Amino acid sequence: MSDDCIVEMRDIKVQFPGVLALKGVNFDLRPGEVHALMGENGAGKSTLMKVLAGVYTNYEGTITYKGEQVVSRSIQEQRERGVSIIFQEMELLPNLTVAENIFLGRQPTGWAGSIDWTAMNRQARKLLDSVNTSISERELVSSLSVGQMQMVEIAKALSFSADVIIMDEPTAALTGKEVDALFDNIRDLRAKGVAICYISHRLEEIKRIADRVTVFRDGANVGTRPTGELSIDEMVTMMVGREMDDYYPKVETTAGDVLLELRDIRRGDVLKGVSFAARAGEITGLYGLMGAGRTELMRVAFGADRCDSGEILVAGEPVRIRNPMDAKRRGIALLTEDRKQQGLILDFDINANITLANFASAMGRFGFDLRKENEHNQELADSVRVKTPSLKQKARFLSGGNQQKVVLAKWLNTDSEVFIFDEPTRGIDVGAKAEIYRIMNRLKQDGKAVVVVSSELTECMGISDRIYVMHEGSMTALIEGDEMRDLSEEVVVAYATGARTGKTTGEEA
């Protein structure tokens, strides 16, 4: 083992039923470094880290930790050695407090072995302060937002005093401020000699925080480089094995009529008189930090939530949208940010999920026609490039990118004119992202109105023809025309934080 490495993994192989997930992978980690792992979904990066963390114990190869060869038998054993993992799917118990979750099974004890609640809450508070969050240690996890839950997970990992911390997509649900706080903590840990394995699809974040990058493709390590030596384009090329021109493709079209308009929408203190418009043949971005009200506004447009006051117009006509069925009849489609819970029925196969939005598409002369359903849905799946051996495969076994494509195929199975994408590329790989962007542009070329709600600023700026910006329930800016050509991230962030306001209505107003 190299003297400057805390972890060295050699010739690691992992076999799943019918799939060789890792094909003899080598990987090393140094104390006091942030080592990023990149790759498309299924490339093997998370699998390798789960071997190191003791999640997957059926592997071949050797692991050397602090100069000694070890066998990874369980998560608990690896944690005791000093290796801790923060999973992408959070594992907090909603009916326990934040402090109870952080110290679950390890609560400080006092007299006669009883739990020392004061000590536990004090230690939890210290950990929460270390990740720069004001979340109360006494608050129930069920009352937290997704971003707040992620911060608790990070505090929990820090509570193990680990020498190696594995973070799997830790910023997927965080606001810009929370990402900054996390990165400050990562830098503090790095300065103390802690080694960080950082798995992410967000290339800009990797450039910002990582010292080295290892890229995975098809179960193999295709290269490790210092981050400073790689451009984002070079990272993408290593990941997908080919150059990807125009990562954010722009298709020139002429914007048409306003297909969806929201006027002075109010809902409690979440939406404070918000107006918004989406035009045919155009991609309209909606940006803001967590809690800005973006998702809530689109849920009102789709009828998933009711507004207290305001007006909704479809193709220039005032309409009442009381529920999602009303929205669907009016040609509005919503691809929700939580595709697993709200976009798909995971235990249904692809065929059934596509048919859900429009049973009429599978009806023949004598009722439900299975052959017609299969042929029609196969065309839809092919049109969005769903990668699957069969439409009979259950949705839960698809990658995040393919799950998103199935949700899109479901809505393409309707007569929708307005497509609302809420966090469309969260948790999916670079190749799948590029395909989603191409589909958006295809819809734009077909004269549809496309709305993209995104927390990734570079994505929102790269794909959108114009951008609305929200802050704490209010619209603070509409960026379009010449301003889009010279737009900087700093300007958009200023609008999103309320530090700056601009015009909020466009030419259609």
C-alpha cells in the first residue's frame, strides 16, 4: 500500500444476477483529500463505495485500510473502523427527533443506564451547528424538508468521528446556501485529515470541491486525474466514452401564443400574488432556492393544490382547474420532482405506467387491446430512448434516467400542450440528462410550451429561452431577450436571494 493512502482497493469485482457490476476495479484514497467519483448510472461508482462501507459484502479483491488488509463484513464493522457512509436515499425515522436519529442505538447514558437526554441534545446541537443549520435537535424529523433531512444525515455521519466519509449525492436536495455550508464543512474535515469520497452527477460542484476525480464507465475505472487538470467537457467525455457537443442544446424557434398563464396567484404565505406565463415553442425556466415557491406554483397550475385567489388561463381562456384531471383535460402535464412517489407506480411494469395517463390509447373495437397497448407504448418508449429489455420490466428496477423517460412517455401518451418538468434531471447521469434536454427541445420544436423548474442554475440558464426567478413566494425577475445573452450566475442568484429585483412581466403581459 502506498504510504500516503488511507484506503487502497485492488481488483474489486462484484457480480449481481446477470451483471458484472465491477470488473476488477482499483481505487485509492488519501487522508485530507476530497476524491470525487463520477459516472453514468450503473457505471459502478456507488457499488464500489458500498463495498468499502460494508453494504455489499459479497465481493472479490482486497481492501487495505490504514496499512492493514481488512475484510468488509458489515456497515457496523466498517463504521467502527472509521468508515462512514451517507446514503443518497435517506434513512431517518420520521417519528423520532433529530437528536434521537443522530444517536440512534448510541444514546449517551447516565445514572442506572438511562438515556441522558440533556447530553444527547447538547451533542446533537454541536453537530448541527457544525453543519451551519438552525434545525432544532428536538424537532421531529417528519416536520423537516428534504434539504433539512439531508443536513441531519450529514450531522449523523460526522457523529461517528470517521476518518473516511462517503457522501452519495449529498447535495441533490440542498439549496445553494446549504450547499455552501456543506462545502465549508467538507473543507474543515479535509483540513483535519478526514478523507472524503464524494459521489455526484453535478460536475460544477466536483470542480469546486474535489481534489481528484475518478471516472467510472461500465463497471470499470477509466481514469483518475487531479480535478484542476480536467475541464467539464473532458469529464463528460471520460464518462460517456464520446464527446458530447452542445451539452445544453439550443434549438431556434419562434415563440407562439401563451398557452399557460397564471395571474396574481395567492396561497397562504407560500405564494404572494405570483404571475407567470409559458408560450408555445419556448422553454421557460423557473429558478429559485428551496422554499421559494416554485413547485407550489406549478402544483396550483396542475390542480394538485388549490389557490386562495388568482386566475389561470389556458390558451388565453380563463379556466377552473380544481384537480389534476381538470389540468389533464386542458392539456397540462406535470412531471413531478419525486418521480418514484408521484410519477410512477414502481411495482407496475413500464407498459402499465405509460398507459395510466390515457387508457383510451389501448382501447380497441372490443375493449382493452393488449397488442395495441404494447405496440403503441413501444413506440413511445423508443421515442424517448427508454433502455430496457422489455416493457414488462417493473419501473423500480430502472435507472433514474430511464424512470424519468417512462414518466415522460406517459405524458406523451396524452394530448398535452404544456409540459411542466419539476427538477427533471435530479439524480440522473450526464448522458440521460443530455437526452432529456433533447426531448425538451423536440417538444419545443413541436410547438409545445415547456416549463423547467430547476435548482441547478447552469441547467436553467443553459436550456431556457427565458427565466422567471422566485424568492420566498414572490416573483422577483423575468429574464428574457438581450438580458439572457449576457446573463451571469451572480445576477440570477441576486434575484433568487431577494438582493435584487427586476421586471416580472414580459411582452405577453
